[in-house]
Amino acid sequence: AVPSESGPPAVPVRWSRWSQALAIAATVLVVLGLGLVWASGWRVETLSGRPTYGGVAFAGRVALGGSLKTDARTVARMDVPGFGHVTLEPGGCLRRVRGKGDERRLELERGTLHASINAPPRLFVVGTRVGTAVDLGCAYTLTVDDTLHGRLAVTQGRVMFEQEGVESLVPAGLWCPLGANGAGVPRRVYASDAFLAAITVADDPGCQAGDLAPVLASAEASDAITLWHLLPRVGGEARRQVAERIAALIEVPHEVALDRVLTLEPAALEAWWNALGVGTLREWH
């Protein structure tokens, strides 16, 4: 008998066509997905080096869920459509995440970010592990490192930094340190050396009245905004000393009794803020 030749089993035509259909559908989905990233992604321009991307990112665009990273030699600028742009310095990691409503939100995991934004207040937000920078139409620099330390410096407009319900109001020309406990009190870039050296004690939540003597002695009228932020951070006699120093440096509303400020009555604190000359508290909110 002659042995019969045998080969691979024949594939039914219907299964072959089904496999082809699946492959075509998968290709279409990939193309549609890439098209969606291209259409909704925020464009990234490489200023130096070579950035890397993660998550939902394609061809120099970062969509929701995507990330941008820079190594030690790379600087990249990301457009925020209709609002402006942000620049990520070397050694940074920035993620694009979903905001609330019309809010456009980024998360700075580490590194230094320069934001130049012209948008309605509160629509552009940058989160960090120590708090959130809420843009009120401005330009600012935000830094945070792996030890949860950093700095927020505002060069134009206003930024509100929020952390667990605590707000720091930072207008142009001021900066504040950042740490695991949130933001330190805002201070003027051009405050006196004596005041800047003394105010570092206020970044410690346990500062006492005796610690504040150099702060109060070196404070000038334009430092009243720093002292205003200090009011809720201290208590007892220390708070009274801070309030009395503010009243000595600027003209505060006569109809607002000092005791109302000492009890941190919201209306009293608002009236004193409005006397600082950096916009009313209603405008900030």
C-alpha cells in the first residue's frame, strides 16, 4: 500500500474570515484611539533633550491619563489649549488628569514647572502631593521634590494654594515654601533679609510667642500680608501680638473689634484682608 500524504488540517473558511474581521476591527480601534489622542491631546514641544511619555500619549501629545517626563538634560513645554502653557524643567514628571467640570488639571509628581496662564479664575489647577495650586490668571513657578519639599513663587497675577481646607493666598511678588504640612506663610521676594530670616520660624506649626519677636520687630507695612496668614497659625498671646502689629503697620477697619480678629471670625479676617490692598477676599474666591 502507498502511504497517503498528509498536511496541516484545513482551516474552515468561516473561521479564517472571522479572524480577518477581528484583525481589521482591532486595527480600526487602534487607529481611532490614536486619532482620539491626537485630537484631545495637549501638544508638547521639546526645548532641549528628549522627553519620554507614558500612559495615554502619542506623537508628542498627552491626553487624559498620559504623562510627560524629563531627564537631567531635557526641558519640554506643554500647551494648555486656550489657556497658555507650562514648561517642565529637567528631572520632572507631569501627569494629565481629569478635573472637575471645565477645570483643566495637571499633577506635578516631582520637579519644577513654570506656568503661564491666561484663563478665567479656578479653571487651571496643578496638584501635588502636598497641596494644590489654583490659578487665578497668572504666571508662577512650582517645585516639589521626592521629600515633599518645594516652593511656589508667583510672578504675575494670583495663585491660591490649598491643602486640606487651608488656603494660602499668594499674589505676584510673593512666594511660600512647601512641605509635608502644606504651604508656609507667603512672604515678599524683596522683604528685608532680617524679616525673611526671622519668618522661617512661622513654618513650624509649633512656633511660640517668644519666637515671633524678631518677626514682628522686622516686619514692614508690606509684610502685613504675611502676618495676616500667621494669625490662624498661632494662638493666645502670640496671636494678639501679631494682630496688634498688623494694626500698627496698616490702617485696619475701625469698626472691626480686635477681639473678633483674635477669635478668627471669618468676617473680621475678611475685612482685615481687604485692607491689605491686594484685592478683596471675595475677588480671590
